Amino acid sequence: MSTPTFGRRRFLHGAGSLALLAGTGSLLSACNDSGAPSSNQADANRGAELPTYRRFAGAEPDLPGNDTGVDDAYRNFPAEQLRSVAETPGNGGTVSGMANIFYAIPPGPDRNAFWADLNERLGVDLDLRMVPNADYPTVFQTVIAGGDLPDLVMMSPPPNRIPNLPQLLGAQFSNLSDHLSGDAVLDYPNLANLSTDSWRSTVYNGGIYGVPIPRGRTHSYHFIRQDLFEKYGVPVELKGYDEFAEAMKALTDSRQRRFALSRILPTMKLLGRMNNEPNNWREEGGSFTRSYETEEFRQTVSDMTELWEAGVVHPDAFSDTQPFKQLFNAGACAVNASDGYGGWTQYIVDNKDNPEFELGLLPVYTRDGSELAPWAYGPGQYSFAAIKQQDDERLTMLLRVLNWLAAPFGTQEYTYRFYGEEGRDHTLDADGNPVLTAEGTANTVLPIRYLADSPSPIFMPGRPQDADYQHEFQSRVLPNGAADPTVGLFSNTNASKNAAIDKAFNDGVNEIIQGRKPIGDLDSLVSDWRSGGGDQIRAEYEEELQKAGGVPS
């Protein structure tokens, strides 16, 4: 199964026309009477012109990417770094922003030379509210309800889970179409460097309402401890379910507290690909089917139950707080079945002092082992940053700031925002690769990449072999894949109810996997999911699709 190329510019289905059909959420309590659009029409979204894509002509990759979504790969950091922004973007004032952060909060600009210098380069005083990732949804709702918005707001990810999102955007945030549609984006070359796919889910109310925080089509990897596979004589090319199940047994020794698999849901994603489940939803002739409703999903539940009974899954696999990364790093689990593809860098850094650690990626074959299973493509973005309603002059200035923050790999701006100042925040190794100092490690974690970012290349400082390995892997798996057909559509019922009905459904599936309920109960779980909101979500997606003229072939 193939999908449209990554650089497609036509926009054939928009983001949501049914936001008003469900109940009004708390997010809009402060703006219901603020002149928001009365509807978010799919036909208007279909007519929205997305920004022109123009690749930034910067550092040439050692291994070029392609339109199927394979990322550019660099064995070493470019020795010559171009400047991508000729003039200081800001006007000397204060720019406020809010984004999530995955690290300890760094010190402020009065005690953080990196932040102080960043302000000088941007030409603004950057006033950042940094919210721990786990707290972001709650803080986001509080800030929106209070109405005192920062200039730049990272939409709580994933944005399609925000109730009444089209009305919220129309009431409180800027329509950026005049500045970014078509060739207008060329005034901001680093934003024009963002792929067309990444812009799709920023379109609401017939306009562009944000700057995407792009992510590659790869989306996630099935990480393995390559060293453990080799130690126990387990091949990486596991052709089909039977070979996979036997390999997981070979990697497990419960007496030594070593298990092949760490978590249930990520393992089910891997098995789902093996069983040819839809990528969340399947669309046929304008009708949607949730993966839960398919025979392929039933097979996945059966397989997961068998693996659990075989004792190859960590005993804490059902816990939301399982420290799966630490278990993987310690060798207590040999397979991290699904984690963000950018996690490669962190795993290498975390294990730099362990000479035995070797990271690898697991290809997944179809159940019968005859070919590689279709890859589950990602949505093209992590989230997007919206801009509070502003006058046109200030809006232009804020877009210039975001353009600076989106500078691509190999530019002077990229080098500074990731690695800071040479000699203070980083040093160079023998091959010219930046290596963060202790000060740089603490100070450069400002979450500016969650306000704007560039496409991520494949690059691991000091490990040129990683570029070849990941590029070859992506080149193998990405040409044959399946997209989620609801990406770019909006269902308000999905935003307001999906989390609850999904949790109830998955809790029931977990009971089946643990042998507490028979697999026959899956039918009633599906029925409850449908009556609890699933059928309404489906209906809203189908109406969206019909109004938008269908999914691209």
C-alpha cells in the first residue's frame, strides 16, 4: 500500500466542520461571544491555500532524503554553516510564549548566558512560561479560560484533542493566511522549508491558524537492544509472528528479571502492523472503520494474550508509570516496541558510558513473514504554535521570530539554538561535531523548539555510522506504508470524549490479555465504545470527508 508523496501541496481535506455539534467545552467559556466563526466548514478548509514548499538550499546531506519521508542524513556536522536570517527579527520589545518542557526548568536570562544571547540574536526579550509536559494540558486549559494569552502558544498536543478548537482559534488567535498562504510564506524562508504535510493540521475556519512543529513521517521506531539480540543468538529479521514469538522467549529470563517486552500498548502497535490493522482508522468509499472494530485487531489481542501468558512481557507492563526507558537502558527489557524516532539520540547519550550497549531497530514483517508490514505513518507534526490576535505589524514581527527559530540543520541559527556558544555551551570534537558542556546541557533546554522547529535530520554527533544505519532502515520501511485518513479532519466528539472511551476500552482489553475476561468480551467492549461516542466520531469524520471532497488517492 502506498500513499501520496510527502511534498504534496494540494489540500484535499480540511480540519473539522462539526465542532458545534457536541457540547461546548470549558476552553471556550471565555470566548463564546467573541465573534468566533459560526462554523468550521470543510469546503472552506479545502479551498485554503497551503504555504509554498521551498527547500532551504543549505548543507548538503551525506545521504539525501526523499519524497516518501526518508530524512536527510549527516555523518558529521557541517563545517561551513550558512546564515539563514540576514537581519535581527525582533524590535526590542518583549515576546511572551508558552510551551511544554521535558527537562528541569533552566535558569532565567539573568543567570543563563545562552538565554541572554538568544534574546540579543532574536532582538526581543523572550518571556517563556515553561510547563512540565505532564502538566501542560491542565495549564493550557487554565490559561485559555483566563483569557490572558501569551503572544505564542503551543497548542496542547495533539491539537485535535482540544474541544471546540476551531472556535477557540477563531476567537482568540490570528488567521495567518495573508502572511503564509502560497508564495507569501517565501518572505519567511525557514517556514517555507517545512513540508506540506506538516501544515495540513493547522487549517481551520478556512485559514492557517498556526506554525507547525514538524515531525517526520517515520513517527516512531521499534527500538531493540542489539547487543542482547546478539548475545542470545536472536536474529533481527523476524519473519512473521511465529518467529517473533520464539525470539521473545529466547530473550526472556524471568529468574534474572529480564524480559523481552516492556509495555502492552506499544507492543500491540507492533503486532497491529504485523496483522495489517488500520493506522487508527480505515477509510473505504467514504466510510470509516476504527481499528478496534476489525478482525485484525482481534488477532492482535489474541497474540498479545499469548505473549503475556508466555511470560515474555515485563510484569509492570500495564502500569502507566513504568520506567520503560530505564528498563531498556538497564537491559531489563530487550525491545521498546514503540517510541518516538527522535529517541535514538537520547538512548545513545544515556548509555555513552556502557560499552556493551548497542542500539538497533526492528523491522516488522507481515504475519506470514512474506514481506515487510506497511509502516504506520505519523501525522507530520507534534503540534503547532498559534499567535494571539495582534495588529499586522506585530504579527509580522512575531512570524520573523518564528522564522529564526525554524532555521534548518547546518545553519548558524540552528547551531546556536541547539548547541549555544562554542567554548561556553559546547566544544567541538575531533571531527568538528558540537558536544554540549555541563553549562550548555543545563541552559540550552529552553523549549523554543516547541514554538517553531525545522525538519529533523538523521545526525548523531561522533557516531557517523548511525546516519548510515537509520537512513538505510527508513529507506527500507517507508516506501510501503499506511496513513491515518483522519489526519487533517476534526471531530469535536473525538476531542471531548475519545480519551475517556479509549481508556475504558483499553482497560477492558487489558483484562482480556491478563485472562480475567474471555476474548468474547471484546464484542461488548466495541459496542460500548461505539455507543459511548465512537459512532458519533465516525459520523463527524464521514461528514467532514464528504464536504471536503474525499481523501487523496
